[in-house]
Amino acid sequence: MNETQLLDGLVGRFDEPADWEDVLRRAGAHRFPRRRLVSTVAVVVAALVVGPALGVLLTRGRSLGLPAGADRSRIAVVLAPVTRRVILEVAPWKAHDGFCYLVLRVRAGCVPRSRQTVVLKPPIFGWTFDRRVVSGEATTFGGAHIRLTVTHFGGRIDATVFLVRDRLPRFLRSVTLRDARGNVVVRTR
């Protein structure tokens, strides 16, 4: 016994003519969605497409700049190696012993001189007034090592600044700063 014979035994034969008119009438009733469904889909699409676009427009409009306390006549910059875009601006802090910064146009501030090494995130950015620091790396919880851009600014700034060149948020386990011989100068957790 094959499948056809088994199927014929389970399903009775239809001797009456097919009513295709009835089938087409019932299928046509569901061909076009109801107005409520169309309205709901339009609202969802608008929320998913227009919402993020509006968010980008609103956040791009207010560009962050160096704080008012920065001495704008002595700005120093760090450029991204490939794109040549400014990723960091620093300037002496007027009437204070310290400096002002603007990193990746997302974070700005002024800091007084201190013995402490500071690490901010995201993006990974920090500074130290220890002149021995010449290189650094950040380690994520996953064990990945991220090389930091380390730049020393002399003159009135007299600070070493380190940062990651992108804006990606990263979960860090530690930041290690080293001297010219590779010895650890500072390790923060």
C-alpha cells in the first residue's frame, strides 16, 4: 500500500464540482489589511525610522567645545593617525594650575594639577602629571588589550594624556601606564 492508496482510504472522495467562486470570495476578504492594522504598522515604522534620525539630528546640533576657562590662545591637539581628525584638544586653564580638555567632542572639563592619575570612561580617557609615562594599554574584562594613545604636553599644561581613539563603550578591568623602559608606572583597576 502506498501513500496515495492510504490517503484515499482516509479521505473520502469529492464528487461535487469545486466552488472556486466561494474560495476566491473568502480569500479576497482578507487580501487587504484593515485600516487599524495599517495605522499601527505606520506608527511603528515611524517610531523605528524617524525616532533615531531625530535623535541624531538633536544630538549633532549641540557641539561640545572647550570650557570657557581654557586659554584658547594656546590650544594643543591630538589627531587620529588615519583620518587626521582632531580627537583631543587641551589648553592651559586660565588663572589656575592645570589644564582644560575636549575629547572626541563628547567630554570636556578643566582639571587642577594633582599627584593622582585619573581614568574616565566612556570613551576611555585620562591624565597624569607623572612625566615618566610614555605608553599605556587598557585591558577589558574579556582579556582584550587595547593600546592607548599617550601624549605628553609640556609648557603650562605639563601633563600626560591618554585615550582610546574611538567612542565605543568598553568594560575595563584595568589601565596600565608604562615608562620608556616598559616598567609599570601606574596601574588602575
